Amino acid sequence: MDEDKLNMEIRKFLKEVGVTSQREIERVLREGTAKGSSLRLKMELTSADVPSLRHTVEHEIKLA
């Protein structure tokens, strides 16, 4: 696969992750499932094909 195609495939994946994650966060906030003044989030990137790929991002969103 050439670099441009690879870049586009990665961007498609990241766009899907970003859009669907935002929708899920907004859903739990609308439903009132999240309690308190902040929402702690954690995203883990793993691959069944590459067990050594493990990347974690943690973030806190202030709600109040």
C-alpha cells in the first residue's frame, strides 16, 4: 500500500472513532447517565493482529 492510501485509511478510521465516540458521549450526557461535575474518559487502541499495539488516552471533561 502506498503512503497516500495508507494515510487515507488511517484518517478514515480516526474519523469513525471520533464521530462515534462523540455521539456516545453526547448520548450519556443527554440521558443523564453521567453524574457529577466531570466525566472521566479512557480510550484504548489495540489490535488483534499486533498484540504489542497498545495505546491509551485518558481525559476528563468538565461538565459544570
